[in-house]
Amino acid sequence: MRTIMLWGGGLGFFLAAVAGLAADRPLDLVLRDAAAAGLAGAWMLRWGGPNWSAH
């Protein structure tokens, strides 16, 4: 479960940061949005992770 949350958080952070930097947004807004996306990604994969992982 912990691994799924780490993957979700990392993936959410990375995708939001890349999208923000590609859109030429200020760095502080990119990091803020990436942090929120990381939390949302971790929460979503924690919620849906047990359905996808084979324990």
C-alpha cells in the first residue's frame, strides 16, 4: 500500500511540474500545483490501489 501511494504522489507531482513548466508558469505556482497534484495522486492511488494490486 505504501509503495502505491509513493508512486501516485511522485507521478502526480512530476506530471503537474512538467505541465506547469511547459506552460511557462512561475516556479512558485508550479511547485504549489505540483504539491497539490502529488497529494491528490497519492490519495487516489491509495483509494483505488487495492483494486489494482495483487497482495
